[in-house]
Amino acid sequence: MKAIVKHKELYLVLLCMLFELGSGLYFHIGETERKCFIEEIPDETTVLVNYKVEHFDPKTSTFMPSHSVGMHVEVRDPDDKPILSRIYSSEGRISFTSQTPGEHVICLYSNISAWFSGTQLRVHLDIQVGEHAIDYANVAQKEKLSELQLRIRQLIDQVDQITKEQNYQRYREERFRQTSESTYHRVFWWSLAQTFILLTMGWWQMRHLKSFFEAKKLV
């Protein structure tokens, strides 16, 4: 039994490693269907979104590249304020920088209401955050950096991203503490109010019973 549990734990660890190694995914959408993804992002962090749209070809029973369908992309910050909202082509790359830490919502949907007689679309999506969104080959070419200088640049960006992640974790802990304290105070005052109501009702019942017994001359 212990051996089976160990094998299951090993399988879960390997599965988690696979998810961490590959951030790309694909999903299917229908007409007017909207897909949204939530990404927790620190402040002042660059986010790169790569996507590609394919349509289903009944003749070959496979998904083929589509050039006539565009995608409407919307990004909203944790305060539900729009960061960008534009219509792009069937394949593209979108980049934005977060201004506030928290959960950002990225939504994609087709820019037309009917296409290809209602066939499904397959959307390949890859979201990269922080230093993963930087094209270091392009940076090295533009700034004429040597291999050592480029490696130092990568390490600096990684340290900067780790610092942002730590600040974001402290921000989350502070918000959680504030929520916990607010919940505690509400529960305390509600319990106090319930106790006061129960004591008041008990006192009123005692007075009412005393008046009843005195009226009936039982006491």
C-alpha cells in the first residue's frame, strides 16, 4: 500500500513539473463564445501574450491556420479597469505592463458572430510573465552585448522579478490580514449584538411573567 502511495506522489510531482515547464495551451471556442484567464501579476511587470487561431477543416478533419478570423483581446486590471481592448489578426503577440498588483483578467473572443458555418476554432495561447517575456536575443543584438554581459543582464532581471514577487506576496499577506481582521470585528460585534438581544428578550419575558402572575394573584 505504501509503494502505491509513493508512486502516486511521484506521478503528481512529475505532472506539476510538466505544467511548470510548459505554459502554452490551446482551447476551443464557438460562435460569440468568450474565454477569460486570470493571471496573478506583480506591479510594474511585463506580460507577453502569444496566440494563434486555427479553424476546423471538415475535409481533412484537422485544424488549419485561419487568416480570415480576428481575435478581440481585452485585459483588465484588479480594479476591473481596462488596460487594453483591441481587435487583432488571427495570429499575434500582445504586450502590456501591469500598474497595480493582483489578478489580471485576459479575455479573448472572435471579432465576428458567424464563420465557417459554425465550425469550432482552436486558439493556441501562451502567457509569459516577467523576465520570461523578454526576448534576450533581440536585446543582445540591439545593445551589442557579449555572452557574459547578456547573462549578467538576465540575472539582474531575474533578481528584480524575484523582488517583485516577494513584494506581491507581502501585499497579498497584508490584504489577507486586513480581511481577517475585518471579518473578526464583524463576527465579534454580531455576537455581541446577539447576546444583547437575547438578554433583552429574557429580561422582557421575566417582566411579562411577573406582571402576569401578579395580575392572577399567584405571587
